[in-house]
Amino acid sequence: MTDTEDRSRADQTRARLLDAAVVAFAERGFHGSTTRDITSIAGVSTGAIYVYHRSKEELLYQISRTGHLDTLERVRTAIASAQDPADQLIALMREFTIHHARAHTVARIVNYELAALSPEHQQEIKETRRAIEAEVRSLIERGVATGVFENSNSQMAATALLSLGIDIARWYHDGGSWSPEDIGDYYAELALRIVGGRRSRPPEPARS
């Protein structure tokens, strides 16, 4: 077996353990899950977890770090997809809420198991969360500055919008009455109301 094949197999096992940790943490919570639960789900020996990850907390950290960085990138991409603050907010809120619905299992873990992380890992994740909030707050402030939004507290508004999206992971389940897109469309309209804005529309054609 070549070194490349060894690395590929190791990467596959590492990924299987991460996927198994997501299943275990979602079903039993971080503290209710054991390393044996995780390795059993992954189909590997009990000791294999320490070959690829230092601890159960390390698994949670990797899941949380990846999830938060992915969210930050999605937020920035959504904002960059438009020029008008109202259109930016619509794009951002749709992406944020649809993602939290589709990836509700992972989103629930990364948002509701933060206290189980080590202080060092908590600090890193909180910095990423602050970066996400800063992007949303800056967008709201730009909208206010240009007269598109009417809002007296951009920080509170940003917190409210992010909380709405994050909470979807707590109650959403596959096969429900609302699709992720249904929620995204409704929450985008709700976001505009929260910031005192409205959806931009093209000018109506002149009447003859």
C-alpha cells in the first residue's frame, strides 16, 4: 500500500469518526455520548478514536469550527451577491435560514453544545461568532446610513436576526409542513420588517 493510499484511508476514517460524532451528539448530547458510542457508529475499534482525534472534545471542536467557518463564508458570500442593503439582507437571511434548516442536525450541535468545549476552543469559536455578527451588524448600519433601513439599534437587530435563524435547528425536522425554502422566504421578509426596511423593487414602467 502506498503512502497516498494510507493517507486516503486515514482521512476516510477521520471523516467517519466526525460523522459518527455528529450522530451520537445529536441523539445523546455531548455529555451523554461516549467514545464507545462514536466508534461503534463509525464501525471502528474503540481505541481508533485516539489515533485520529485527541479526545471526544476535539471531535466536538472540529465539528463546531467547521460549521462556524462555513456559516461565516455563507454570510459573506450572500452579502457580496448584491449591492443594495435590502437585497443583501434578503440574500443573507435566506441563505442563513435555509442552511440551518437543511443542516439542522449539525447546526443544533455547534450552537447548543458550546459549553462543552475547552476554554481555548470556546474562545476561538466565539471569535468566529463575533465575526458573523459583525457582518450582519455592518450590513444593517450601511442600510441605515443610506436610508434603506430605519433601526435604532443595529447590534440588537443583528442578534435578533441571527437568533431567529439559529433557533430553526432546534425545532426543524425533515418532512414537516414547511420546506427550508419556505422558511427562508418568510424569514427574509421578516428580517426586512425587523430592520425597518422593505424589498427593493424595479421602477414601474411609465404609463402612456
